Amino acid sequence: MRLWMAAAEHAQVIFDIGANTGVFSLAAQTINPGAKVIAFEPFPRFHDQLQKNVKLNKYEIICERAAISDVKGVAEFYFPEEGAGNIYSASLSEAHYKDHNSSRSEKILVDVINLKSYIETMDVKAIDLIKIDAEGNDVNVLRGMGDYLNKFAPDILIEVHSDEVGREIQSLLNEKYYVYYNIDENRGASREKNITKSKGLNYFVCKRETAVKLKLRISWNIDSADS
């Protein structure tokens, strides 16, 4: 959260993908009242609370009730039965849900859009910072940006659930722009040569100038470089 808020302070357009009830969106708007913040959350229970939290704080955060992927349409969204399982692992991916829950899932249909279509429909001119917590669908969120991923080159806070996911994320990014930071909640962010699964799961993937601005270490972790 500290790293997110530091990055948000320098961003003008911020996207929160998988916003849940809005903690990261609210933090970004608090630290940077002049920023345009857009929050995407498909799960009705969370989206309703997100809107209430935005209204309570009298913010102008745009709340979109949609899941983000690399397609457009309607898809099944899996979540645990009332009082059972981890509600925060609700996902478009049934496989991801089963990996993180032992309880049976319920499912609903949700609207799905991709960021490329959203950018073009809403005439978005830039995205400076994105948080992606799409519970197993994170790579598809990036893939769905199309050419805008490297055109806008946003700084990205993203979950990495496996080495394979890390490799896929890295393959989509222009390494000329980006450096990778593995986030450890106790030790902070360490620069890595490659994106791999970590204990904390979260990576901050940012432009080199952002790293300098936030005073992050530019040289990579030696242990990671040898792996």
C-alpha cells in the first residue's frame, strides 16, 4: 500500500482492476485528489459497497461494474457459497477458484470488457498507474490492452501466482521501459531481473523514471539474476 500511494501521488489517470470495496482506489484519490481514478469490480456485493465508500468520502471515482479480460461479452463468475470459502478469491476462472477454495462455488453472469475497447470507447488519452487483482485473470487484463499497453506504458501493481504467469506478463512488456520489483511486506521492494512467483505474490512493474522518482533500487537482486 505504501508503494501504491507513492506511485499514485505522481499519476494523473489511475485504473483499479478488481477494486473489491475500493481500498486502493480510495487511497489513490486521497493521496492525489486531482487524479482521475476508475475502479472496475464485477461482483455485485463488492461493487455496491465500493459505490457506498466512494459516496461516503465524497470522491468522484468512476465505478464500473464489469470484469476486465481480453474479450468482450458475458462470462460466469465463481464465488463461494454464503459463509463458506474465501470470498476474496472470487474469479472468472473456475480453476483459480478451485485452487484457492475447498468449498463449492456459486456462479453468476457478469459483463466482461477489455481495456482496449474501454480506452477507445471512453476516449482515454493516457493511463499512468494500474492495480490488477483479477484472481487468475491478470495476464488477460494486460493482453486485453493491446497496443495501448506499450503506448501508455503504465506503472503496474499486479499479482503473480506462478512463474508461468510471471513469464507471460514479462513477454507482454517492452523491457526497454520497465523494471520489476518483488514486493515483500517486511523488507520492501527488491529489483528482480525476471518476474517469478514470490511469497508476497505482488510485483510493482514500473518505468525506470518512476523507479528513480520513488527512490527504488535500480540494480537487480543477485539471487534472482542467477535463477
